[in-house]
Amino acid sequence: MEETKSKILIHADPGARSHFVAEWLQDNLAEAGFDVGATIGPKTFFKIHRLEDPAVIKQFSGTRIRIRSTYNRLGLQLLLFLRKNVHSLEPNFTKNEYSLETFSKVYIFAKEIFADDLLLDYSLYDHVITFADTLDIDKLVDLYRQVNHRMPSNKHINRAVELNRLNQLELDPNHACAIAAMISETESRLGLLEENRLWSIPVLYNTTPVEDLHRSILESITQKTTKNLDLMLYNCYNIHILLSKGIKKHSF
């Protein structure tokens, strides 16, 4: 659909449920299934996954919405991306969701969406919600009210609750999406850089039983980070002592 024929523009990363939000805002969820985009005919909104030119948003005359990816519920977003996008668009991609190949796919995707987000001008959007907000009926109702200037019907609300229940898939801690989300969130929170790791994800994947992956990787992040910090503090202390001795030696 051409953007000029659409009343709603939604800029969202794959897996962030842009189709669901669009149809929610347009009272069109009655026939929707788990994957709204696959069960509701031609899309009724202007969708952007990756923004190449901000002018596209500036020139859009309708309601402009951003669904922002955050670390809250990132594992679920990665899982929806994997099952709704990767598995449907890349039929030969492995279906082993605990494999290193799957981890690499969703981890690189996570890095890209957060890097792209840093470049966005959020003043271009009329409304900004997070992926986690799409699973919160109170946040959805608030967005609906702001966009449509009225309240959704109880029937429409109940349908959204049902679809949200379908999309809140359980995620085992050792699943590739859960591990990718955990690494992304933990390293971001601790201010760690991937290039400074003293441990190897491929090595851990190839040497660790699946049921121990989450624990082993989390320990690798936290324990080696603590050791590096201790070593840095020890070196700083030694430098301080040397400098103090040097100052005393050359004082008059």
C-alpha cells in the first residue's frame, strides 16, 4: 500500500508487532491470528522496518508511530522475529532454536536494532511506545484513545487480550533468543564491549551442554568482568604506590 493512501505510519523493527498495533488502532482484529500480518489481508498502514530517509516520516501526513525495541521483553521480541520473519522468509534456515547459528542470527539482529535506534530523531513521531507496551492492554488502550479520540469497544479489547496471550510465548533460559537478550542486556548494563571479551561464545556453545548454556555464559560475563576489575584496581594501586615513592624520592 502506498503511504499516501495510509492514515497510519508505524516504524518498528521486525518482530515488534507493527501489524498488530496497526489493526488494533483500526478495529480490525476480529479475524487476526497469532501472526496478524499473515492472517489479515493486505496491510492497511505504511510500515517501515529500517529507516533509510527521515524525510519519509516528515512528509507523511497521517499518524506517525514508533515501536521502540528495549531490553524489556527483548527475548520475546527476538523469538517472534525468529518465528514470524526468519523461518518464513528463509525456509532453509535451521529450525534448531538452541543452536549457535540461531543465536548468531538473533544476536546480530539485536545489535543492529539498538545501533539504528541511536540514530533516530524521536521528535519526528507523534507517538512512541515500546515492544513491551504492545503486550500491555492499558498502554494499548491509552494509545488507541490518543489516536482515535475515543475508547475501544470491550469486544475489541478482549480480542487484543486474546492475541497478546497467544504471542506471549514461553522462553526457556537456554533458548538462543533468551541468551542473546541476556548477553545484550547484561553487557549494556555493565558497560562492556564485545571486542573486550576474554571468553568465546562459539567455544561455550560447542563445549557446554544445552541445559547449562545460560548459566555458563552469564558466569563468563560476570566472573571475568569481576576479575578484570580487580586486576585494574590492583594495577591502579601499584601505579599509585610507584608514583608516591617517586614523588618522595625527588622532593626537596
